[in-house]
Amino acid sequence: MPYETGKEIKPFEIEIDKYRPYYYAGASGDFNPIHLDDDFAKQVGLGGAILHGLCTMAYVYRAVMENNDPSKIKKIKVRFRQVVRPLDKLTIKEKVSGVKKNFTSIELVAENQKAEQVITNGFVMIEN
């Protein structure tokens, strides 16, 4: 896909299903009760179960892959700003921040259904 600096890429939207923390726990081996036990997560001040951070980041990666060959994605970083919960609806917005000879840089943010940014300062480097 040819990129132009300043170009916004079509937002990627996804709803987190209620079983995603269980699937991710099984795949990752992270069975921390803050992800799986709503009552426990409330007791420790989280307001309920939260999605694994790396699972959230995987959704960001998936959004980038929608328009790119995965083998060309060379770097990705994000800042976790808010928790993501089962049944949240995420919108991942990407904007081209720079195009050079060998690489394209993309900035991104992810918002939940309340327009709260859950991922900020996202950055992806793609080989041209």
C-alpha cells in the first residue's frame, strides 16, 4: 500500500468477546485472577476483570496487519493508558507520520466505546 505523510488509514474496529481473557490465559499461561475473576478484580480496585495488556497489543498489531504484509512490520510500541475489559469495543486509528526510502512510520491510538484512549503513543515501523 503506498503511503503519504499525514494520511489517515481506515480505522479498525473490534469488540472484545467475553471469553477472550480465558482464551488468552490458556494461550499465554497467565491465569492472574485480575483477568478471570470479576469479584477478585473488584476487590483489588480494578472495577472488574481486565483484558491482558499483551492481548490488547495483539489487537493493535492485527489492525496494522489489515493493510500490510506482517513480514514487513519491523517495530511496534504502545503506551497502555486505560484498561480494556471484556465486551469493550475498540477503535484503532492509524495515521502515517513519515515516509522514507526504506520505512514508513505510523502513529496510532486505540479508543474504547466511551471514546477513552486505551492505547496512546503507538508507533509502528513498516518496511517499504
